[in-house]
Amino acid sequence: MSRLDARFAALKKEGRAGFVPFITAGDPDPETSFAILEKLPAAGADIIELGMPFSDPMADGPAVQASSTRALKAGASMSRTLDMLRKFRKADSKTPIVLMGYFNPIHAYGTARFSRDAAAAGADGLIVVDLPPEEDEVLRAPAAAQGLDIIRLATPTSDDARLGKILDGASGFLYYVSIAGVTGTRTFDAAQVKAAIARIRKQSQLPVAVGFGIKTPDHAAAIAAIADAVVVGSAIVNQIGAKLGEPRERVVASVLELVKSLAESAHASRRETV
């Protein structure tokens, strides 16, 4: 059983949703970024999304765009992202980590080489925002050969026919984008998200993680009541950006405090039947 499968099975047994924080590898610098990453599980992270920095993250709003810019200015690269993951795995062999980003850096690295190196470094799955199902065979095949899940995204505009295409070949979990737009710019409508998850469940047994538009502990609790996992990114990287210039220890402590509050709300939320 993969780390992702094992984690979602454990969450289901416990009757709660998982909490999934997102950070960008290397933001705001390699040392601070790793100091945050290694402490996320203790702060309540059930699964971690680790962003692969890219100069043009078009699905992301200002906060995540800024995090990629900071990381790249500090020397981030695909190799350094994988090194960061490899270092994390020396102390943590259980927490699933999903690499999230865009196809351009993967293509430049080489899809077969990337899949091999990502798996060897300890990645469990990939979310490639700008690689639609019709075109992801170029990555899905080498990733599958290395045991990496390809996690697809569904949105409020994904009708039943489109949802079927998205689910065909998806694995690990399905990422439901709760708003029509980029990350961190709007909030979600809980009733609409609940209806969307119910529709997804008619077609798939994959766990459903919900992200985009989730900014506060109350937001996290609302989504945790209806989804299998809650993803928060912009609020966390915003916190990093707000603490720039402060001592590393303060930056790390501030971010982990936010993560802990979000995770506690998600974990405390009572699950509804969807």
C-alpha cells in the first residue's frame, strides 16, 4: 500500500478529514523552507504539497506567485527541490508528499528522469496543473512505472462527461478546485462544494481533497466536514511573505502556528455524509 493510500485509509478509519498544507520549496530561502517543511507533520499535516518553483504559475494567485519568485531568487531549482525532499525523508518515512507545479520544469528536466528521481527522493504523487488528461501520458506512463500517483484536478466547470475523462487514469486522490479562478483570490460556497463532491462520488471511490479559497480555520472546518482532505496554500505562503526580514526562528514559528490552527480546525470538524 502506498503512503497516500495508507494515510487516507487511516483517516477514514479515524472518521476525520486530512489536512494538507502547501509550501513552495525554497521559499523564502532553502534553510527556512526546509525548517518549515520538516516540522509540518508535527504541526498537524497529514499530507504535504510541496510546490516546484516556476516563473509563470498561471493557475496561482499573487501569494503563490510571490512564493515562487522568492524561491527562484534564492536559487531554487528542480534538483534542489528533490534534494529538499530527499533530506526530509531521512527523518520521515511516513508522511505522504505530493509535488505540485507546472509541466515546463518537468519537461526541461526530462519526464523519465524526473519520475525516476522524484520517486527515489521520496515523492508519492504529482499534481501538474497545466497538463490535462488528454496530454499527460507523456508523464503518466513514466510516473506510473516509478509508483507515482498522477493526481488530477476537477473544477466547478467540470461537467459529468469531463469528470469521467479526468477520473480515467487518476490515482492517489482527486483535487477539487473549489472556485473558478486562481488560488487565494476568492472564497468558496460550501453548498456548491458539497454538491460537487456528491457528484464526484457517484463516479469514483478516490478520496477528494479540496483546495483554493480556503484561508481560515473556519474555512478549513467547513471543508473538512464534507471532503476527505483540506488543502491550504495561499494563506500559508502569505504568512511567510509577511515575515520576511525577521529572524528565521520567528518566521518558522509563525508559519507553524498558523498551520497548527488550520489543522486543529480541520481535524475537529465533524464529518457529514456526502
